[in-house]
Amino acid sequence: MKNKRMKTFALVSVAVIAVDHLVKWVVKSTMELNQTIHVLGEFFTISYIHNSGIAFGLLDDNPSPIKTPLLIMIAFVALGIIMYIFFTLPKKVKSAGLSMGLIFGGAIGNIADRIIQGEVVDFLDVDFPDINIPALRIHMTRWPTFNVADTCVLVGILMLLVIIIKQGGITGEERG
């Protein structure tokens, strides 16, 4: 079981990294920085930007010289946590290789960008109904621009949560 899980994990991780970087390369090779291509009107665009912050552009406007090294260190800690979770999930948790491979591959895709160029290439830009929460000073008219790696991490996390909930959670004696 674990051997199949590990093979799936490795295959999915490598595929996510390859697709993520191939698509980023296509965007960088065919578009100018800050260029937008309308795919479905204003609802969905390809908008080539660089993100020096964390997920969804948070901290992008923080110019601290320690930001990039700190984010790289945090990312490696997160990779360690991902690997710990992967190896300690119970055998009964089906599709763990797929979900954890999506998370790991997506994380590596963005870490590679950050190490190589100090920021991440983002390009998927989607509109949605406005969100306005004055008490929290939140006002959003578009979802923050993201990339394939971000999508894989999010889908992998959601998939893992659904799998664990549907399969009854984790108990200490089931680990392995």
C-alpha cells in the first residue's frame, strides 16, 4: 500500500512541478510583465505579474530585505510538515499519494521560483462577486492573481480534508 502511495506521490509531485514551470515559462516567454489577456471578458484573464509575497499576494508590498530568505525558510519548514503528514497518515486514507503529491508539487513549484528569481510568477486572474467586510477592512473585487502551483496546493488540501473526514479521521493506532 505505501509503495503505491509513494509512487503516486512522486509521480503527481513531478507532474505538478513540470506543468507549473512549463506554463510559467510559456507566460513569461509570450507576455510582457503586467500584460493582461482577456480570456472570458473581465471574468477570467491571464495577467502576468510577479509576487514577492506569500499566497495570493499577501505581503507583496513589504520591501523588507529579509522577506525572501524568511519566506524560503518557512517554505522548507512547510515541506517538512507536508512530508511528516504524508508518512504518518493511516494506511486506510485512500488517495493520500494524490492529494499530498498535489500539495508537495505545488509547494516546490513556488519555492523554486522564489529561490531562482526572488519572487513567484502569477497569471490566473478571476473575478467574483465583491467581498466587503468593513470590520476587518477587507474589500475585494477580484480574487488575487495566482498560478498552477497555488491551485494544486489548494486542491490537494481540500481533497485531503474531504478524504480524512469521509474516511473517519485518524487515530493513533492506525498511523503508518
